Amino acid sequence: MRDERGLTLVEVTIAVVLASLIMVGLVGFYVSSQMTWVDSSTKVIAQRDATFALEEITRKVRESAQATQVASPNGSHMQLFLYDTGGNPSWHFWWEPSDSLIHHGPGATANDGPLMTTTVTRFQVSVSGASLVKIDLDLLTPNGEAVALSTAAALYNRP
């Protein structure tokens, strides 16, 4: 009976414990990789939204002849008003406190809705001299990371 082949209960237990440790390590690595990917993706989406918003604002500024900045009644944010060569309001952008998004619309009062879907914590506009508009945006990703972007654009259609 000494030539019987097979595994003892101790050998099987050791093999199962080692396999379990390896699986726990692999699952931990996978979960960590997924969390890193999700964090990076949400930051990239916020950056893409901010870039789109800044490009849209820059395009409208370049089409305009004049720009003015107006502080909100409580001073928490700025509004940007753009005018055509005749001095008529052509477009405006503002931060809406009710949804923390940047809204835009033609003229001085129309609202075409939010320009993007990422939460904005700061929308700062400054008009330098008579021909340069500087825009600063601070956004918040869904996982709480801050993203800051800024740009400047010249008014090309000045009279």
C-alpha cells in the first residue's frame, strides 16, 4: 500500500491557500488599476469640457467688437457681455449659481442653457484695455479634484 499515489489533505490545503493569496493579489491590482483609470478619466472629461467652453467663448470674443464684464449682484462671479460693431449685445456668458454651470446665450438675456456639464467653482472674466478678454475657469471633477484652465482672446472686429 505504500505505492499509492495522490495528495494528502495538507498538500491540498497549502495549494488552495497559495492560489487564494495569488488571486487576492491579482484582484487588488485590478481594482487599483480601475480606480486609477476612473480618476484619470474624470479629470480628462473635466479638462475637455473646460477646453470646449474656453474655445467657444474665445470664438465668440473674436467675432465681437466690444466686451464688458459685470459682477453678479452678490459679487461671487462675473458675467461676460459681447457686442457687435453697432454696439448691440451679440452674446453673453455667465455662471449660474443654481446648477454651478456656465450658461450662454445670444443677445443680453437669452439662455441657450449650460455650455458644459462639469461643475464650475470659479468663472472669472477680465477685460483689459479695450481689446483683450481673459477668462479663468476652475472646475470640480465628480471625484472632487480641481481643474483650472485659463485663456485670453482679442476682440478682432473692433470698429
